[in-house]
Amino acid sequence: MCESFRALRSVLRARYRSGFRALLQRNQAPKYPDSSRRSSVTNSGAARPLEGVRVLDLTRVLAGPFATMILGDLGAEVIKVERPGGGDDTRTWGPPFVASESVYFLSVNRNKKSIAVDLKHRRGAEVIQQLAGVCDVLVENFLPGNLSRLGLGYAELSRINPGLVYCSVSGYGQTGPQARTPGYDSIASAVSGMMHITGPEDGEPVRPGVAMTDLATGLYAHGAVMAALLHRQKTGRGSHIDCNLLSAQGFRTRDGHLVLAAANNRQFVTVCQVLELQDLAANPNYRTNQLRVQNRKQLLQILSQRFMQQNSADWLRRFQGSGVPVGPINSIQEVFSEPQVKHNGLIQEMEHPTAGRIAVPGPAVRFSSFPLSGPTPPPLIGQHTVQVLRDTLSYSDDVIKELLESRAVAQNEVS
């Protein structure tokens, strides 16, 4: 028995070493046309894993910038594109500020270069097209379809650079009934049911203290980009990644609660127009985000009184098409009835060997280059012991039988 195990171990070690060498050869870093790229080297002299990878960052606020910041931490060269003048919305989100810089912006934008480009200007769009031609990754969080109208969508840029990994971060996804609806963390927290289950029992819905859906989406996006880069090494082709928040402040209405997010001065004016509170928009106490924060209590009191005058569905209809992110605070049961949730495949049903037909949350990311395979149910303890020993380790039936009889391993017999 011992001799047979030693012989088997030698065979497996040799097979592992040869397979690992082949994997390394197969996954060599791609040859980039721009040989001037510099390596990203840490203080210890060790190269970081994404050195030589160039990322074009067309994102603002939190989820997208958080994802690209992680890529930058890992050694990627990140080129952040901002609109001339105002730049990223979060540059003005405060207090707190450090001197004139927003702490919010500073916290998620390290390891980046910033360029100011007007995407609506023909020459500006051409600059982005040329940058996309020499970048490995593009991350954007515009409303679905907006960049395509400027010639900067995945279909257009992948013709220029077939290896481009194009990651779209949105509120609800690239397709479906709510695809064109703007979304922020606060809206996703409400619609996804997170606010419904946060806070004291029988109390008011509570938004988490940090932007959990934004941060989680940023992590999903960063991981999806890494997976797409590995897929490109195998196929030579890039892909389009669909990553969304569904995968502010809450207001009580006449029959429930809803959340809206006015992220800039223009959106605040729109909110006031929809609420028929035009005098509020002209009030000097609420003219800027900083002033609205400073006078928050008085402002919330005025808005709360207005929202209480109509039902949630009425307000949602009035805000539809306004460009202001808004959504109801859903219970968990209501979440899984949302048409957009169903469209995004966020509910997956499968047969479990003991629990029967079950429904579980599905993957939060989609790839254009390959479909996600049909799900298998969560396994029972030891359900695949024999399969793994036979198929992965190439154990013979006799060895497997001896292991089972010795109780060194166990196979679950429930099929």
C-alpha cells in the first residue's frame, strides 16, 4: 500500500510540474505594440502583477473609481478621463475637505493620471478612441447607450482594438426595462432590499453607513476585469463586462418609502421642479452641495413634508425620465418580483438533492465573450469524493475502495 502511494505521488508530482510549466508558457504576458511602457515596481524591487497593463478610466463617483484604483494598486497604469472644468462629481462632495480637495475624491483615486477631455467634442471623442486603441482595459459608468452615440461604445472600440476589455458599470445593467434609469448606491440599497433589512426590528428602513453596493460592485468589476484579462490571454480577444449596482436619503411617502439621490446642483434643481418646490432651488442656503450639507436638517424637513403628500408610485411616475436616480425601498419579497432583477438573471433555480427545487441569487457580472454555465446546486458533504479522486487524481478503483474502507475519505451516497 505504501509503495503504491509513493509511486502514485511521484507520477502526480511529475504531471503537476509539466502541467504548470505548460500553463506558464501558454499564459505568457501579451506582446504590446507600445514598447515604451514602464514596469511598475514596488519599493522592494518586485514587479506588481498588472505592470504593463494600461487602463482607460471613464468612471466617476465611487464604484468605478474604486475598481480602477484597485487595478492601479496592482501596478496598472490608470488614465482617468474627466470633464473639463468640474471633473469627477465627487471633487465637490464635502465636507470634509483637505484644503480644497474633497476627502471623498481623495479616498478612491490614488495611483491614477487625470486628463480633461470633452467627450461631446468631435476631437475629444477622437482622443478617447486613440487611447482605447493602445489600452488593455476601459472602465465606464455612463448610462447604457450614451457612449455608443459618441462612437465610444464597445462595438465601436472593439473594432479599433479587438483585445480591449471593456467594463461597463451601471445602476441596473446594459439591457432590460430599467437599463436607462440612472442609479446610485443609495437607490440600489433601497431597490435591492438592503435598507429593508437594516436597522431595528419594526423600525424605519436604514441605509448602511458606507456605500456597500458601490464598494461591492467595484470589487466585482475589478475581479471581472482580471478574469477577462486571463480570458484574453487564452483567446486573444477582449470582452464586454456588464457590472451593475442592482446585482441619498430615504423619504416616507403616503404609503411607503422611496429614495432619491441628487448628486449635483443640476439634479437638485430637477428634484425641486418635480416636487413643485422651485423656490427651494432658488434659496441661497441650498445652492451648492456644501450648503445643502450644512443646512441638511431644514432641507430634509421641507422635502419630507412634500413627499408625504403622495404615494410612492405617484412619485416614481413623476420622476420617471427626469434623470434623477430614484427608487422604492423594497422588501426582500418585492426585490425578487422586480422585472429588472429577473431580466438580469439574478435569480437562479436548480434541483438540490435533498432540498428539492431551490432559488438562489445568481452571478452579478455578465461577459459578452462567454456565457455563464448552468448552475449546479450546492453540494452535499462528500458528494463528489469518488469523482475527484478518480478524475482529478487518477486514483484507481482499488485505491479508492481502500480509502473508503479505511474511512480516510467518505462518499455521500445521496444522489
